[in-house]
Amino acid sequence: MAFLAAYWWVLVILIIIFSGLVTVNQGTIAVITMFGKYRRILRPGLNFKIPLIEQVYKTVSIQNRSVELEFQAVTVDQANVYFKSMLLYSVINQDEETIKNVAFKFISDKDLMQALIRTVEGSIRAFVATKKQAEILLLRREIVEFVKEQIDHSLEDWGYHLQDLQINDITFDQQIMDSMSKVVASNNLKAAAENEGQALLITKTKSAEAEGNAIKIAAEAEREAARLRGQGVALFREEVAKGMSHAAEQMKQANLDTNVILFSMWTEAVKNFAEYGKGNVIFLDGSADGMDRTMKQIMAMMKMKEK
């Protein structure tokens, strides 16, 4: 009987000793109280507490935590704005005082979450209330910076730190969304019309410049052609005069009448009119007096050429 009683005492002692062993998981810190009062903290790993006297009051997670928020705000021009955001927060550090604040500031994690959400929502609503609905979509970064500045001090008192606030979606009432779509569509049409007008102006300007250059080139070409034609006619007349002078000189040396040359030129002219007139009506004085007058005129021109 004495051996059995000793065995039971040893078993009880072992149970009491083993009940004092506490395993703290990685990423958490255990808060120990004794008779309801804060005593100390236990780090991750195997720890020992005084059996039956010290108690694990709460296990505080030092890992990052996130929560999604959906709430409504009103702008200064009375437009309803709907936000969907994600809040990322964590314990500031692993110091004993910080862990103590985290463990005892709130009764439960539910109360902490409610206070955190309401604080963030209140800060965003206060910011939105000073802005117009047309400005909200462009102020995501400003909203985040404003919220961080407003609530970081409160979170530090609680032992937490706001790491990030992401505003994933900003929407308005359907009527406002429709009106904003119409404004965007009209602005796009206006920009398209302006671009089309600019393109047309550029096209017309380039076309006018090209047409002006073409006219200028054509005029210069025509002027050059006229100059060349004039030179050709002058050379032709000069050669004709030389030929006629040479022929007349030879006929004088042969004691022949030079009027034969004029008669030949007259007949060649009449023949040329007939061949290349293309149906045009040309009136010539075919009488002997008319031919005589024409020949005298030609002879007068030749004498002037010789002088």
C-alpha cells in the first residue's frame, strides 16, 4: 500500500510539472497572467510556467492580418460614393510593452476589428466630404495618405501599425455613372472632331502647297519652253533669211530674176496652208495684184534684213 501511494504521488507531481510546459507557435507570443494580473510573455518555442498559478491569458499573433471593407461616403456636392478596400495591418513590434497593449486594450479581436474598421471609414468619409464627386476618382493616393496620417497614431496606442490600405473600387449611383459616361463620350467625340479638323486642315494646306508648287513648276517650265521656242523660231528665221540671201545671190550671178524665189515661197505657203490647215478657213488674195503686193512686202523685209 505504501508503494502504491508513493506511485500516485509521483504521478501527480509529474502531471503538475508537465502541465507547466507551454508550447508557443511560431508567429505568436503568449501573454501570461498570475491571479488575473499581467506577469510576463512567452516567446515561440517550449516554455515553462508555474503550474496552477500562472495562466496563458491570450496568444497574440504578430503576423500580418487583412480585412476587406465596403462602405459609403457622401461628397460635398451630395453624391454617394461606394468604396471597396483592403486593409493590411500588424503588431508594431515584439516588444513586451507592445504585446501588453495588444493583449489588454480590447476585450476581443472582434472589438479591435470593429474599432479599426470604423476608424478607417470615418477618416475616408471625412476626406470625401470635402471633395466633389468629379475629383474622387483621381484622389486614390491622396485618400490613402490621409487615412494613414489620421489613424496611425491611434493604432500605435493600440499596439498596431497600418501597413497598407488599398482602395480596389470606387463607384457612384447608377445615374451618376451614366452621366459620367455621357460626359466622357462627348469629350471623346469633341477630341475626335478636333483631331479630324486638324487633319483636314493639314491635308488642305499640304494640298494647296502641292498645287502651288505644281503651278509654279508648270509656269517655269512653260516660260522655259516659250524661251526655247522663241530661240528656235529666231534661228529658223535666220537660217531662212541666209538661205534666201544665198539663193538670190546665186541667181543674180546667173542673170536670173530673183522674183522666182518669191513666187516659189508663195506657192509653198499656199501648199502648206492646204496640207496643215485642219479644215480651218484661210482667206488669201490670189489675184496677180495681191501676189505682187505680198512679194513686194517680202522683198522689203529681205532688204531690211540685209541692211
